[in-house]
Amino acid sequence: MKLATYSGSEATIYSVILEEDEQRQITLFEHFVTENLKEHHEEVKDIASRLIVIGTKTGARDIYFKDWEGKPGDGVCALFDNPDKHLRLYCIRFGKGVLIVGGGGYKPKSIKAFKKAIN
């Protein structure tokens, strides 16, 4: 589903709707926001602001993302977090113009990959 609030002339931002959320039209990004807003309010606001900048001003530039966050070849990257922040948002980019945002969550700096934090 296109996220019109974040999309603009520089990039179109999408998020996936899982089958169980199809009727309610709730995206993975909306789940991410709901799950993290209470404990990480400022970080969620920062991520939302950065998505608006990507969509309307800069496009999905390489400098905003950390590549190789998923399995080899799956194209998953993470929106770079600030050094003092712990919330991570996972994405798939297609050039500068298309960004698919998914889920993510809290990631302590001591853990190198999100999947290790949940195993």
C-alpha cells in the first residue's frame, strides 16, 4: 500500500499489508509505529520525519541506509538510526525512487543483527 503521508516527488514509500490485516488495511509500518510509539515516542517521530524528507526532498539515498541487514540477496536494509537511538526500521529500496518499509523494533547497540535479538 502506498503511504501517501510520506511519499512525494522524490520517492514513493510503500508498506506491506499482511493477509490477516487485509480487511482493516493495516500495514507493517503501522504495526511498527503502534508497537513502538509508547516506549520510543521520539524515535518513532524521528523515523517518520526522515521518511517524509526521503519522500519529498532527497529520495532514498544510499547514505540513509545500512545494507545487508537480512539474508544474502533479499535486499533488506535498515534506515540508519542515530548513534544514541535504538529503534530500527527495516526496508527494501529500489533505486532512489521507491522504498518499501516494513517492521523493526528495539535493537541494543551490542547486537549486530536484529534477528539475533529475537532468537
